[in-house]
Amino acid sequence: MNKIVANVEEACEGIQDGMTLMIGGFGLCGIPENSISELVKLNVTGLTCISNNAGVDDFGLGLLLQKKQIKKMISSYVGENDEFERQMLSGELEVDLIPQGSLAERCRAGGAGIPAFFTPAGYGTEVAEGKEVREFDGKPHILESALTADFAIVKAWKGDTAGNLVFKGTARNFNPMMAMAGKITIAEVEELLEPGELNPNEIHTPGIFVQRIFQGKGYEKRIEQRTVRQK
């Protein structure tokens, strides 16, 4: 099945105010730059965004925060984004902070059809408030629910027209789990190939999970904090 769409505008058709979106990436590594820019242009508001973090002030999901398009962030790290921190502390932005491993597993569980799971991470902290606690092997665990989204938007290194994806290095991060958990998954890729051109043993996300794919362009691939050694 050919899942290619002509451009980012066609890929993002149907994204509306108030929807829940999963956005792949970790910091600025492996983020769907083209699709985020399109969301800014669409000016959709009231979004719930599930993402490890929100980029930086002037790039990545930080661009959506600047325009107050995000109502709620479900993430694990505030980190480098001053506007994220400001909106969270002022109460302008609803934030659900989750241990990073739990966030990844909640996305994976959503894609696998597992409604919930028990984990020791977060027990005894604010993370556990209001959640069921059960003991396994003498250790308390909290019940975490799976996460799904109206749209999952991911970025891959290579993909084919059937939606099979290959991620490069650490840009793999949250992308494969999120690709499984969207009702509609959009994949933007650097290289778009024909079926059979990808080594089947190297495919990270099978095309069954992807509904729309397009070849992106103009990737900046910024580095959050560039550190080099002294000469």
C-alpha cells in the first residue's frame, strides 16, 4: 500500500484544535521539524502534546509554546526551555511530569494495546498521587495507564512508500514507540525509497503503524548545547 503524501500540508490535514498529539524526538534530536512548523502555521490551539520535552524557546515544540497553542504537556523534562518553565510555574500550562522510562513505556503500551502496567518508578513521590499501589516481590509498584494520541508525528532517517521506517542513531529515541500509539501516524523522512530498497532486517518501525509518509526538507538538526574541547 502506497502511503506517500505530497507534502507536509497534506500530511497534517485533519489536525484540529483540542487534539492530543504525540511528537517524537528527544530534546532537538529526531524531532519532526517540518511538521512542527506546519502546526505553527495551522495555528491549532488547545493541544495536548505528549513529548519527552518541549525543545528550546525558539525551536521544536518551543515554537508552539510561544504562540500559546499547547494547553497541556505530558513529558518528562522541562530542561532547556525557559518559556516551558515560565508557563508551568505561572499556571498557564498544565503539565504532567512523568519519569522518562515510564513515559516511554506508557507510549509503548498504548501501541501494543496494553491498557496499564505496574512500575516501581515514582512510588513515594508526587507521581504516585491518586494511583493504585500494589506490592510485587515485597516492593511497592504504582499503576500507570497507557498513552495514545489522535496523531503521532515522528521523524525518521529513511522510509519507503509502504511506511517502513529506519531511524539513525540516537534519533531513534521515542519515535518508534510513538509511531505505534497514534490513531493516525505521520512520518517525515530524510530519504524516501521504494519498497524493497530498505534492508528488512534493519527496519525499526513496520509500515503497518504508519498511515502517512512524506520526504521532509531543510532540516536544521540543531544541537542544544554545543560543547567542544579546548585547543
